Amino acid sequence: MPDTALLNRATLIIDQVSAEKPADYVLRGELGAAKHLLSSEKRDISRAVFIYYRWLNWLDKNASTQSRLSSALDLQRKFDSDPTFIKTEALAARAVPDWVHAEIDLTPEYLRHLQQDAALWIRVQDEFAAALPRSLGHLTPAKSNLLGYSLPALAATAFRYTGTTDLFKTSEFQQGVFEIQDLASQLVGHAAAPKPGETWWDTCAGEGGKTLHLAALMENKGLIWASDRNTGRLATLRKRAARAQVFNYRAVTWNGGPFLPTKTKFDGILVDAPCSGVGTWQRNPHARWTTTTTDVSELAEIQLQLLNHAAPALKPGGRLVYAVCTLTRSETTAVANAFTAAHPELTPDSVLGQGPQLHLWPHELNANGMFIAAWKKNAGARDGPPGRPVKQVITAQLSPAAPSMKIKSIYAVTCDVVSAGRFSSKLCVRALCTL
């Protein structure tokens, strides 16, 4: 697409973006309706829009949108040629909102990674893992020892795609040979490590990316309860499962409250909780400027509440896994520590051969950021008491500011937002966390 046409189309989209209408949402609507555009043209427009928000704080606020976009594209070209072109101090001051400094340790490597284009990862069905690189091309396998822990199954089925073909339109995708799933999300499945024949519960299943991965790891044997509050997302899950020929699941609605969708006791429970999506800020830079500390505090309450409600469904000896595609202390270690303190019947368990809490950093994986924690229910243990009310525990361990009563405007760009008790959410766009 000629530069002028690209600038014009991207500018029209940027002018529609707001906190209520995030960039990825507008892009999906506008480009989905533009049937005359080639896939390569849509990709270039999307990239230009995201580059604009990546370099937003370097742009002249008094200039026109098109002029600012042109400046952003120029900054990206210079940065791609020489990442040291922008000093680390400038990245820390301009590439992320001020409130993040109290929540994340911002290293130079992390900040520079945020300003690069995000990698695209796929997960291949085991039986096609050898053949797909030849038929699709442009695939590089993940390293088997990413975390200093041998994961041969990850290297066999996780690939980075560097081609330009629209993967959704390939025959291999339509036949269920592979799923588009970020590497960090795939590591969640390996951290859960379900075994064939077990019974698992994917509490916030959304459109089913992790449900399908759990099913693959279980070799389609056993049973997975996949729940979500949104029936539309569950409908998409069913379509994806049919395409992937996954049948060992049961999709049910659950609003995240204390009344569980089944009396079944589980060998394993995955709480892939709603979160601020900070771990996806490389992929979706507009979210950097719409997420607030209030959002983070309120989501942390919901996360702890989900864990408290799901835990009683675990069998003695069963494994509970908590995952969020964010890196804020409030939603990661603070939630995990508060939950551990409230549940003596659960013992923290190792994650991917590491300790019981694991941060997956984007610059180390070339993928989304993710936090994973795990617990094992003590043999013979009874369900623990609910402990202090969620708000008391979370407020004591997170921040001195009391959360407000309602989530104002949180687009959890990668997670399934559930309604739990008095909390509610607005639109959740799951495409970027990739499932």
C-alpha cells in the first residue's frame, strides 16, 4: 500500500479510537468491513495504528493526526535500526504510564522490547508437528529449555511464525491443524500439566484457547469443564473445539460467584483470571494509556475472589493453577500471597520446575508477559475457611488506596472478564492475548 494511502486509512482509524473504543476494537470493525483490502494492506494499517500508540508520548500534540502518525512511523524505523537510539531514561518516562513504576521493575531490556513489533506464535497438534513446518513454512520452533527447565513437548508444538500469509485463511488452520496461541499462554498449559484421564476445570475459559491446549495435553481423554459467564464466548469455544476435534470437554456458564457450576471434585483447576493485560502492552500499546491503578486494584479483588470460590472444588492431592497475563505486583505476587495465607489446606507447588510463583517476562520469551502460581491440596485436607473478606485481605497486601466500587473502563485485552459479586466489566477483547 502506498505511504499516502496507508497514512490516510490509519489516520481515519486513530481518529475513532477512545478509552471506550480501544484501538484493537476499532481496527477489527473497520478492517473486517473493508473486504476490498488485501490481507497485507490490513496488516500494514494495523501495524501503523499500534506504532502510533507505541510512540504516543513522543508526538507533537498540536500537530494533525496524520502528521503525528508519520512521526511515529519514522521513530519506529530509527528504533528498529538502532534500539539505543532512544535512551532508557526516555523509555521509562514516556513508553509507559507513570503509575507502572510502582508496580513493575522496569529494566532496559523490558522497555526496549515493548517498543518492538510482537512475535506471532502458533500451537500445532501433535500429529502434525513434523509436517506443518514444511507445508506452511516460515516456522521456528520454541526453545526446549526456555526457563532452564526441559520442555520437549513445548519445542515440538510451539512455533513462531514469521511469514506474511493470513493464517486464518490457510487450509491447515481451517482443518484444525494448529491454533494461534501466544507462547506464554502455551506455557500456562504446560505448567498445569494435566494427565490423560484426569478431570479438570478451566474456570475462565473464554473462547477456549487454553481449554483446547489442556485437551491436547490430556490426549482427548478424561474430562474438562470449561466455564465462562459469556455464552457468546462459549459458543466460539464449541466451534473451535469442533475444528480441532476436541471432544473431552463440557461447556457451562459460571459468573465467578460462590455457586459453582458442578459438584464435581477436580484433579486440577486452572484460574486464568481477568486482569489488566499489562503483559500484552507490546502487542496492544493503546492499552497502556487506558488502564489505571483503579482498574488494577479492582481486578486484584476479583482475582482473589475467583481463587477463593474455585478452591473448594479441588480434590485432595489436586493442583490449582493461577495465571494472569499481567506483571503488576498487585495482581501477581500480592494475590498469590494473600490466597496462600488464607488457605492452609493448600501448599504452594512448583511451576515449570521453578518455585511456586513464576514471572514470564516478554523480553525473555519474545512473547506476552505472564504470571503463574500453583498450589497442591494437602492429602486428607478439608476445605479451609473463607478467611477474611476478600477486600480486607487484598487491601492489606496491595495498596493503601481503597478500590472504588465499580470497574470504570477496563478492557482486559487478553483475559476473560467475569462478573463476580458486585463487580462488572465492559467489553473484553481476547484476540491479543491469544487465547
